[in-house]
Amino acid sequence: MDNAIEIKNVSKFFGDFMIDNLTLNVPSGSVVGLIGGNGAGKTTTIKLIMGALRKDRGEIKVLGVNNEDKEFTEIKNDIGVVLDEAYFPEEITPKTVNNIMKRTYKNWDEDLYFGYIEKFKLPFKKPFKKFSRGMKMKLAISVALSHNSRLLILDEATSGLDPFVREEILDIFNEFTRDENNSILISSHIISDLEKICDYIAFIKDGKLIFFEEKDRLLEEYALIKLSKEDFLSLPEYAVKGVRVSSSCVTALVLKSEISDIFKTEHTTIEDIVIFLSKGDEEI
Amino acid sequence: MRGLILKDSFCIIRQLKFVIVFILVFSAIPNFPGATFAVFYSVILSFTSMAYDEQSKWDSFAITMPYSVSDIVKSKYVFGIICICIASVFSIIIQILSLLYTKKTIGIDIFYTTGFSLVYALIFQALLLPMIFKMGVAKGRIVFLVCFFAVMGLLGGVSEHISSIVKNLYYNTFNILSISFIVMIVLNILSYMISLKAYESRNIL
């Protein structure tokens, strides 16, 4: 199997928003970061993958199985999902979650789950309604990691967590992908997190895929350049992908290969690339 | 599906204590069909579990687990059946204890009355669950309460006649109960199919 997830020409129409002819693959053994602003369609894409929303058009395969086939229910044993919030009923405790999950997942690993509960210092008998957001997300992550998944689908899984815990969880995700059969699709607002663990970046805007690229290639391909307004106008238009104007200079995101070596460029980050591409050009 | 039913059970534990008190209180009221009332009231337990699901957006999470949409819908029917059956057994025990306490004879009519309550509670559930799946818990609960008090008001009004009706129909009671049982099964199958369609047509998240 080449791809853990294959999304082919998928569209979903809402009244005022649509996922527009989306094609996106998550190669097996890789980590793909899904980036986009609020309302760009990240969560909708994840819901479409898991069959929680019905697509209007296109095809989605997860771990080689069409997500509309009956077999997909069985395949979900191999998928760990963390949604943007942890959706457990209020009265549920980590202890009862174990009882529920061991009757839900065929390959539920009780010891592994208890290990995560201990590692994350979650109170075993405290009801979910008394959990902080960080604790709720830790519980959801513990569940996703405790049934020997081959694919993790994470929607804003690290938001609401402090930097130390985020680091710890990113390490766990990194550990997960050491097995070359394991893959992750992760969406996050915290782009620096994605930059740390992703092999590929998919950028979505207004329900459309703007780019899907290897992270390292993006960092090689793009650069930042700071120029006076006059010098900026000498840059070839096709090389400029985004512009930010201040009173003293123009900062532009450029394609390194398309500009002359006489221009001094600066190293850029995924966050810069996404922000510049997202905002487009400002008036000069 | 066992995981879903277990989750529902954990959710309604608090409500269950309330229902038990309810059954005890109403069973103690003379000339009031408390046991019947209790069995009917147990229908609310599956609705309560659905209210918890809606509040916590559990369905969004459940669909990411190895459950199909039909598993999720079916689990609510099975959970409802379990609650109503447990309430019926509990109701019989309370009635027997009550008769023993008042030194009255324990007759077969207890079992018939509870049997009818069980069957009609399940018919009631079959009629109401598609509404909940279609309209959500908030609107569905209003419909439930209106129907519940209408039925109970009717039963309360004719409570004195119920036992005499049962006695008069004594020879036919078993047949009526059997027919009601078959109607209940057919209605529940139809109800499940409608609920499944209603749930599938909704965007779950």
C-alpha cells in the first residue's frame, strides 16, 4: 500500500462553504501536516475521511479501503483519532474509558493505556467534566495510542497543551512513525509543531488545496527577501508569492530559483510561507 | 456494540438512582398504577443517554471507532430494551414485596400487568426513538413528555377499571399479550429502520 489515505476529487457542499475537488494523499510511513486558517476546511476534511460527513463527490480510501465500504468499520480498529475536542460524556472517568474501549477495539492494549494515563498524570477516577482542556486532550491521545493503530488522524491534538506536554506528545508521535508502516495526518494551528514532525505539508484555503509539498522542499524552494520599494519593483512578478509592506521596506516571499543571486535572501519557516501565501499581496 | 451499551450505562447511573426512588414512591401510592408508571418511565433512560451524547458530541467520536452507523442506532434500541426489562423485573419485585407486606394474595395478574407495561413501554420507545433521531433530544423530549403524561393521565383515570378489565379478559389476556408482543416486535423493527434512515441523513458531526 503506497498511501495510508487517498482523497480523490472530493467535494462537499454546504450553504456558504465547500470543499472543492480536493485531492490529497498521505503516503504510508509519513507525517502529513494539514495547515489552514479558521474555517479553511481542515476539520471538515478529517470528518470526510472518517465518514462522519457524507461527501457529495469523489472517493476516499483509508488504509486501502473505501470509506463507504462495510469493511471500513473493521479498518477503524487500526485508526487512532483525536478530534479538536475530546468528546467523552461528563460522567466518564479514565477508568471507565478503559472498560468501554476494551469492548470497542479488538486490539485494545490495557497496559499501554494505563501507562499513558500514568505518564500524563491523569486522575484515574475523576469524572471527565472536571478535567481541564489539556487533561481532556491527553485522555483522547491516550485512547488513540492504545489500540496499536497504524494510522493516527489528529485534529488540533496539541492545542490547549502547555509547551512541555506538547513537546512530550510530539516525541510520542515521532516514536510512532519510527515504524515505517505507521502514518499520521495532523492538523494544527501551531505550525511550529508541524514543522518539527511533518514530512509533508498540505495547505488548505477556502476548501481548496493550495499546495501539497515535502516540508524540506518547501524550505529549499522559498525564501524571504527584504528590499526597498524601488528595488522590490525590479523583482520578476512570477517569483513573488507574497508581500508584506512596512513604512521602511517590503518583505516578500519569493521562489529562490526564480530570482537573481544578487538579491540577498533569508531562510524562511513553514509558518512564514503559509502566512504569506494565505494573505497574498499587499498594496505597495 | 457492547462498548456503546456500557458507555450508556455509565452515563445514566445518576439518573438510575432517581428512577429507583421514583418507582418506590409511586409504588407506595394506593390505587395508583405505580409499577406501570415506573416501567413506562424507564423509557426516559435511553433518552437521557442520548441527551448526554448530544451534549458531549459523543456521536462525532463514536463514528471514528470501529462502529457503523447501524451499530450506533441499534445500541440505543438494545439499551432501551435492557432498561425496560430491568425496570419490569424491579417492578414485579416491588409489587410482590408490597403484597407480602399487606398480606394480600400474589396473583398472576401482577405478571400480566407488568407484561403489558413492558410491551407498551417498548411500543412507546419504538414510536419515540425515530423522532429523537430525527429532531434531536431537545424537541424529542418535549414530544416524549407530552405523550408520557397523556398516556399516564389516561391510565390514572382508568386505573380502577384496569384490574377488573384484566380479570374480565382473563381467558383472553394471554392472547392479547401475545398479539401485543408481536405488534411490538414489528413496530420496533420498522422504528429501527426509520431511525437508521434519519440518522444517516444527518451529518453526524
